[in-house]
Amino acid sequence: MKRRNARTASWLLAGVLVAVAAGCGSDAKTSSASTAAPADSTAGSTGAGATGAGITLAVNPWTGSAVNANVAKVVLESKLNTAVTLTDIDENATWPGMDAGDIDAVLEVWPSGHAADVSTYIDEKKSVVDLGLLGPDAKIGWYIPTFMLADHPELATWEGFKDPATAKLFATAESGDDGQFLMGDPSYVSYDDQIIANLKLPLKYVVAGSEAALITAIKAAIADKTPLLMQFWQPHWLQSQVELTEVKLPDVTDACLASAAAADGKYACDYPVDHLFKAASAKLESKNPAAFGFLSKMQLTTDQQNEIAATIDGDGMTPADAAKAWVEANPDIVATWLS
Amino acid sequence: MAPEAAISVRGLWKVYGPRAERIVGSASADLPRAELEARTGCVVAMRDIDMEVAPGEVFVVMGLSGSGKSTLVRCLTRLIEPTAGTVRIGDTDVTTADRDQLLDIRRHRVSMVFQHFGLLPHRTLIDNVAFGLEVQHADKKSRRAKAEQVLVLVGLGGLGMRKPDQLSGGMQQRVGLARALATDPEILLFDEPFSALDPLIRRDMQDEVIRLRREVNKTMVFITHDLTEALRLGDRIAIMRDGRFVQVGTPEDVVANPADEYVANFVRDVPRSHVVAVGSVMMPPVSGDHAGTVPLTTKIRDVVAQVAASPLPVHVVDAEGAVVGSIDRVTVLSVIAGADLIPAAPGG
Amino acid sequence: MATATSTLEAAPRPADATPNRWAVRARHVAIPAVVVAAIVVVGIAIGHDEVPTWLDAHVMPAIDRLYHWTVINNDRNWLFTAVFSNVSDAVKWCTEHMLSVLQILRWPGVLALTGVVGLHTSGLRAALTGMVVLSGCGFLGLWDDTMVTVSLMLVAVLIALLIGIPLGIWAGLSERAEVIMRGFLDTAQVLPVYVYLLPLVVAFGIGDASAVIATVIYAVPPAVRITSLGIRAVPATTIEVGESFGCTNTQLLRKVRLPLARRPILLGVNQVIMMAFAIVVYASLIGTAGLGGEVLTGLQKVDVGRAFAPGLAIVFAAIAIDRVTTGQRSTSSRAGRIWARPPWITALGERPAVVAALGLFALAAVAIIAKATGADHFPSSWSIDVVTPVNDAAGWVGDHFRRGVPIVGGTGSFSDFVVLHLLNPVRDPLQSAAWYVIVAIAVAIGWLAGGLRIATLAAVCFLGLGALRIWDLAMDTLSQVLVAAALSLLIAIPLGIWAARSSVVERLLRPLLDVAQVMPAFVYLVPVIFLFNVGRVPGVVASIIYAVPPGIRLTTLGLRQVPFAPREAATSFGATPRQELLKVQLPLAARSMLLAVNQVIIMVLAVHVVASLIGAGGLGLETVYGLTKKQIGRGMAGGLGIVFLAVFLDRVTQAFGTRSERTD
């Protein structure tokens, strides 16, 4: 009997809570909307004039992506009266998001990782459109910590690794007798095992598993002054914190690019340059043409992106504040995006 | 009370709860159980127990569940730590014994038979029986030989390689008994050993205890809630209620002279003729013809046939065969009919 | 003597023991030996060193094609437009409104609600614990993010219970339902989230809906299992009583089975909550806000402190909800109260409706006062910075433990030792042996554990690994799982024994175990790599952190559950505590110890995917491809490989467990 009372009481409690929730329905609506994008109400979407439909921009988990999205948000909200929601999301899940229209645009796509997405969503289904280049170029390559060059200047080029004795400097428990070549996230583009095999280097290809693992390994190597050879790239925030030197690989040739396209396993040269680009949901153009036009035109140079990133990673500003400060300080650049 | 008592208990208390010591001997110990618990959070399981068990005696503690009897038997070897009082086994003070002395008592001098057997299901019977020897670090060969011997004694010879779950309850308790005997202790403690068994099996096991007692002559403390069992086995019986002894005496004593209403209610339905020995109701010896002789300890019911067969009295003889009294139809009938017909005998 | 034995009941089982024991044993060995030999002969006859890979050729491309079709058609096909999108909207509506409730209450109201619920279900102690722990999220400066995560999790937990409890009741009542469900439950529980994350997004869109559904998939199995177990554990005599009074089946369920299974069902709720919180970080991969994203950001920046704070907030939220929903009221009252309970509390306890009304009133008052005073956000001035101290601590540990530690040399050389002397010696024979040898060994182990049934299962699982063309990866994973499980048990069993013997140790360990079990592995990946170098060892270490808690808990539980009677008997014969442990407790706890082994292995496998992100490689990495390279088929193959290994290891350890119960 007591139990039953207790249960009745708990249902009562639940019921009243629901009633409270329903009673405050209107209140609830506004508060939930504002939390969907906690920061955006402060940026001020109060201006008069033509108000575009609100849009959602993807923020992928690296600083550059946050810089682009926040800069775009500041401009869209202050100049185009378009409320912007920023959604933190994995870069791979971004594409189905744009496909469904849940995400309107992503401003920094690294083409090397998304060939399949480009062919599925842009070329085949046409539910996502290419918004043009962002500006910065990216370049994958082989890297070693710079301090190693003091004792081993020959490691500046790939030929330095031909000598098994030198390569053995990089040996670990996982690589055995060969030197270790460390790959970070295995889903990133990599020809490294082909390069090792085709250039006949005494190296073993070891996968760290993630970018975070790779970065940790780099930090540990630099802290301990131990040798490390790995795949890394520019631009990356770590490049401004530690000294890394790119190992020169054989120049890119047409034959090389052809074997990459054919996937014949004969790749044996440096990585080609990646041109970062922007993409948007196909629905964006009709939904908010002004925003679509602006996002197509918006571009940042590598230096500009690094400058804003430094205030975030280095000075500890929030991405929103950093973007706002930069937009206010650079009205002429912003103007070219809006023309 | 003999000074060479096998077990001697003085002022033994067990109180459960926070700061239990303060309850011992205090006025609050006499509060009703519920009130005491509400006030202090303490429960008195056993209060101020005194008892002496003579060597070779079977001392039965009888009480209903919750009366504290299991607590008492566990305090004797400190399986439960008493709150106050002393327990002596022979000349050793158990209550102040250090770890080694205590282990010595448990390993060599006192063994226990448990209500739920407490057998180790993963071991064979022989290794169960040998357990007590094993913890004494006896070597495998000798302890198995001893165990086999004891298994034969309890009637399980040749079954040593079975596992406990292949046996019936009665057989399992024989294993429990064998295990207790294997260490050849001075004292055997029984904690309601047969209460989980069927009545028929229980009787067998009681016979087994009586037989063992004849054969091995151990001191025994036997806990039970079964009055019939107590009367059958006990040299003396302690009736326990609410943690204290309400009466201690021989079976006849208890049945014939219940100390209070509680005990009287208990023994009301016991057929006196099953308990009362001829020695306690006999008349002075009469000369002349008699229909035969019976020993002093014969129960009344066992002379019924003799007195019924003849109008003559039956002579009662002591252990030496000397005639010490006589008994006739009237005496027997009056015992069977109830105590009211004749004044109770002065006791035994 | 003859009389004594003649009156005994006949022994319940015939004495089969001594004479034909060897025959039985021979049968146990001979048949598997023949089967194993046959497999090897067939294997040699087939003659390939590589496993037959027929499945790979057909099934995985089909999965890829199906996924591609889904991607192209998810805006046209009715299944998506009419069904999935409505489901998605409904779930979103729930999470949004759940969040609104929490926001209307504001932080004082949420804390008060925690207290009221805790008081109601679990007593004062749990209520206070819940409130203090939950407020920890505020002190970390993460209150708002916590509320977003909590609302998502609450919705997921409710849905998981709505699905899991009825299914569990069904499985508890019907043997057939249980058998059918078991395969699905195993798969749902072990299949890595990475495998189905992207397909979910394609079907249900990014954001809350997919995250909730992923969480539900992961959290339903324990709800079903524990409910079913509880229903089955209702004593047959009680059921008979119900039947004898003429209960219908429904009445029997409502009035007898369910009330008696209440405790296990509550335990199921608890497990569902814990499982749900394990998904938080994955949920943030597909566009949900909240704590998970903060963890990932910290990880991305390789900033331990920054990942640690939201990780800790996840732990706090999970523990708070756990404590107030499944309180240990009964155990605490059994332990004995130190203080006497004032009569007015007892009186209130008998009027739960009054208590509820009072609680509600208090709640409303708190929420209104909070609104009036503008306490919209947890005061930021109260927040405590953990980022810097954690980073300092991690840095200090990194500087001092990696090298120069006396004797062992440091974590770096320990790592090398594990690779060279544990992992490689286990992996290399597994990988280099011909496939049929491994299959034969697996079948033999299966046979020894559980006869034909488990042997068949072993064959299916291992041939499946070959057929999916993931043999070498699977052997790599298997070697790591075996090493990590062995090391985990080496740590867990002694600690579990210690905790069973000392309640102080148990109480000290408990919060640590909670943290280790709920803290997302992503949080400690970075320091683990820093200490143990990239490679398989960090993965092993991460697995150990995750697998040791259940190992300790089950060991302790197993030892505590050893019946009192044999232990007391042992003491009465003068066994020392050590003798009692070795001769009585451990042998009698063997079965629950095997359960501990079982759970440790499953946990190690569960964390294998995360371990693969820090260099473990193996099957775990394959499943990541499902998300990151949209090679759903490949990810599925890796995921199924993990399921195969898990099912094999699980059934074998379980079979050994029931066998030890049967024959010992």
C-alpha cells in the first residue's frame, strides 16, 4: 500500500513537472531557441531591413574551421541580418547534414579526404554545391623535428633515409629493426606506404590512429629529443608551436599523379598541393540568396587565417570574440566579400 | 558444579548495535526489545548467561528462533565475539585468548556441526571431512586415512569420492558430523544440526548422536528448537527465552517442574511417561513378590507392559543391582494421567 | 553400521563417479581431438594459407551499394520521408522540451529536483550526494553544456527503457524470444558506434535524433537482459501461489512477476544510464551540442586539461543521476543506523504524497526565486579552473614517469617490454599459423567449454573472420584483447579480493571505479600516449582503465556472495583468514570470477575501437573507416569481426562458468 502511494506520488510529481513545462511553453520556446546557439544572440541580429532566413554553418573540430565559420557568422549577422547557428560536427557527418539541408554550408573542406563525398553529393546527387576556393593551400608531406638536422643534415631529403643505420634511428618497439614512419589518422590521404615501398626505404609504416595521437607523439619526441618521422601538413596550429622540417620527397610528376588516380600502388613522389574549398547545401541559394552570394565570395588568405587562429590558440580569445575583433579591424576586406 | 567443568560460562552478554558495551548490565537492558532498539539502536541477543558443562555431559540449549541460542553456541569459540563475560574451555579462557590460542581451540579441542551443514560443494566428501585436519597442516595421506575412518564411523564408508550435492540432506549432515569428529575434539557443538531434515531422518540422526556418545564419549553442547529432541538427547536442558536461561535442569525436572508459565506451556503436551524415569516417582522398596526389576533410569512408558501384566509391584534397582524402590500400576497410571494425581517427586 | 545406511534416503544421483570417470574424460578429449584433426585435414586439403573469403566478395560491396542507394534516395523514398523523418522530428521535440524543462527550473531548480528525486527514491544521503556531485558540473563552469547533454541522455534513457523493459519482460517469459533476441542484443552491444553512425545520420539527419537513436541502440541491451533476468529469477513457488489463487497471466505479470523483479529492473535502469553516458562523445561527432564536443575539442588540441573538465562533468552528471535514481536505501538500512530516526521523519515516510507535495512546492519555490533573482546561469565566479592544474599534473607525470624511474626504467621502457615480450609473442603465432589451425584450436576450446553447441559457434565465428577478409587484423585484435584482459585481471582480482575483505578499501575504491568507468576514454588518450608511446600499448592501457572496474566489482561481489555457512564452518575449524580465502571463498566464487573474466574481456573489446585511435590498429581501426572514409561495408566488416570475437570469447567464458557450476 505504501509502495502504491509512493508510486502515485511520483507520477503526480512527474505530471506537475510536465504541466509546469507546458505552462511555460512560450518561455520554453524562446529559451530553447537561444540555447541552440548560445553565443549568437549577443552578436546582435536586431538590425532592421531585409532579414534573411537563418542559416547553420558547420564547425569542424580544428581552429581554422572555427575561424572561418565565426568570421562568416559575424558578417552575416551584422551586415546581412541573417541569424547564424554554429554546429560542432565531425567533418564526415557534415556532408549528410548538407545533403538534408540541416547544415547550410561548410567553409573549409580539405579535398584529399572527401573525394567520395564530392563525387556522391556534388557530382551525382547534386544536393551539395561547390562554393569555390577558401584561399589557403594545404600541403601534406613528410616531417621530422628540426633539431634532428643538426646531427643529421642528410635527413633534409628522402635520400637520407636510404641508409639502414640512419633509418634505424627511428626504430621503435612497434617497428622492429626498421625505422618507424608514423601516420596519424588513417582516414587522411596517405601514399606513404607506397612511397616507402617504391623508394625502397628501410622504414615501417605505423598508424597512430588519430591526429591527436600523432600530435602527442610529436610533442613527446620534441620534449625528449628523440627521433620521429611522420606525415604532417601545413597549415596546422602545431606548426607555430614546435619546429618541424619537411623532408624533401621526389618532385610531383604527371606519372605520379596518374598512378594516384589509377591506384596502382606505384606512387613514389611528394604530395600535390591541396586547395581548400567551401561547400554549401543546394537548398541554400533559394533559401537565402544573399548569404549564398556572400559565402561564395568570402576568402581568407593563409596569413589572415593564421592571424585570427593565433589570437584563439595563443591568446585564449573565444573564436566568436576573435572573429568579431578581426572583422571590425578589417572593414575593407569584408567589403570585398559583400560587393 | 564441578570445578573441572569442560565448559564454564560466566556472565556472558551479546549486544548488537552502536556502543554495545554500555547496555551490558544497565537498566536499559531490561527495556522491551522494540523500545531499546528505538532508543539506542541496540539489540540484546543474549544476556548474562551462566553455565557449566561437565565432561562427558550432553547439555542441550532449547529455545525458539530469536531466543539467542545460536548466538550462545557461537560465542563459545568466538565465532561471534561476546560483548561481555567469560568463557572457559577446560583451563583456557577463550574470551581473552590470543589468535594462536583461539586457533588451537578451534582446531584441536572444539568442533561444530552446523544447521545448514556448511559443506564445501567443490570438494569430495573425504576432503570435506579432512578439512579440519587440513587447516592444521596435517599431511594429505594421514588426513585422508583419518577421514575415511570417520566416514565409516558415521556410516558413509566408501562414498568418500562423491561430492556433497550427490547426497541427501541426512547424508550431508553425517558428513558434517564426520568432519567434526575427524579432529578428535574434546567438545562437540551442535547448532540445530537436524532441524533441516525430515522427521524420520532426524530420528536416525538423533540415534546416531546417542550411539556416538556411547562410543566416543565427548562433551556436547546441543542447540535445538525441538523439545522432543532436547528431551531425548539431553542430560540437562537449558530453556532459553529472550536471550536468557529461564530454566536449567534434567529433562524430568523441566517437564515435571516447569520454572514458569512459558516453560509450562512448552512442556504441556509432552507425555510425562516418556520423560519421567521410574526413579523419580517410585515408592519406597516393598518386600514380597514382585513382577520383575527395572533400572532406575527406565522411563515410565517402558514399564507399562510389565505392570499391566501383573498386579504385583515392580522392583526398581540401581546400577549395582540393589533394590532402591518399587513401582506399581497406580503410580504408572497417575504419571500417565497427569501430575495432579500425585504430588510431584522431589526431583532427580 | 548397516542399519544406519539402510535407513538413508537413496542418493539423488546415481554414483557415476569413480569407475567410468576416465571413460568420460576420454570422451571429452577424444571427440574434440577428432574434430580438430578433421578441420586441419580439410584445411590442408583446401591448401590455401589464406582463409576462404567468400563473404567479403559479396556481402560488403552489397552493404556499400545499399548505403549509396540510401544516400541518393533519402529525400525521395517514402521510408525516409514518411517514417524516419517523423521519428526524427518526434525525438527532436522530446530533447528540446526536456531541455526547456531543465532551463525553466534553472540551476537551483535542477539541483532541487535532483534532491527531491533522490529523497524520494533513495533517501537523504543519496539526495545530498546527487546534489553535490551535480553541482560539480557548475563549478567546472560547464553547467549549460551539462544540461544539454543531460536532456539528450534522459530522452535516450527513457526511450531505451520504453523499448527495453517490455522486450525484457517478453524475453523473461518466453525462451524462444530470449534466444532470438540474444543475437541482436550481442550485436547491438558490441558493434562499435562508428559502424552505424553515418548510416544513422543519412536516415535521421544530423543532431539530436541520430544521437539519441545511437544511444538507444547501445543502451537497450542491458535493459532487456537485466529485466529478463529479473523476471526469470522470480521463484517458482511464488508464481504457483499466484496461479493457485486464479491469477490470469496478466495479473500474474502485474501483481507477482513485476513487483518481485523490481530491484533487478532498477539495476537495469542504472546500467542503461551508464551505457547512455558512454555515448556522449560519439554523439557530438554528429552535430549535437553539449559536453561531448568539448571533450573532442580538447582532444583535437591535445589539451588534456581542456578535455578533462567536460569529461569530469560527464562523470558527475552520470554519477548524480545514478545515485538519485537507483539509491541503495535497503543496503544502508541493513548496515545499521548510527543515529536514531526522529519520529517526524518516520511519520513523513508513511505519507509519500505529502512528501511529494512538499517537494514539489519547494521545487516550484526554488525555481521562482531563481527566476526572480536572475539566477539564469550557474555563477561563473564560482567556477574552479581545472584546466591548468590538470595540465600541470599531466605534465609533471609525463616528465617524471616516462624515464628514470628506478628498476622499471619508466613507462616508455615498460611499453617496449609489453610490445616485445607480451604482445608480439601472442600476436605472431596467431597471425603466422595457418588459418585452419586457429579455427581448429578455437573449436577445441569451444568443445571443452560447452560441447557441440559452443564448438559450432566457435567455428562460425572464426570462419566468419576469414570470410570477412579481416583475418590478420582479427588476430592482431585478439592478441591485444588477450593481453589486455590478462593484465586487467592481474590488477582487478587482487584489488577485488582486498575490497571484499575490507569495506574501507571498497568505499575508497568505489568513486575511483565510477570515474574510470564513466570517464570517456577520449579524455585520457593523450596522457596515455604521452606516457606509453604511440602503438598498441596505450590501447592496452586504456582498455585496462576501462576493464578493471567491472573486474574488481564482480570479484568483490563474487566473494561476498559466497554463502556464509561454509565460511563459518571453516572458521570454526580454526581456518585462518588466508586459509578461508584460499580453501573456501575463492573456490566457491569461481563462477562469479569467471563472470568477471567474461566482463573484463567484453569491456576490453568495447574499448578496442577507441584504443585503435591511439595506435592499437586491428579491427577497431576498420570500423573507424566506416565513418571517416564512408566505406560502410569495410567498417561493418570490422565491426562484425569484433562481434564475432566478442561472441566467441563471451560464450566460451560463460560456458566454462556454467560448467564449473554443474560439475563442481
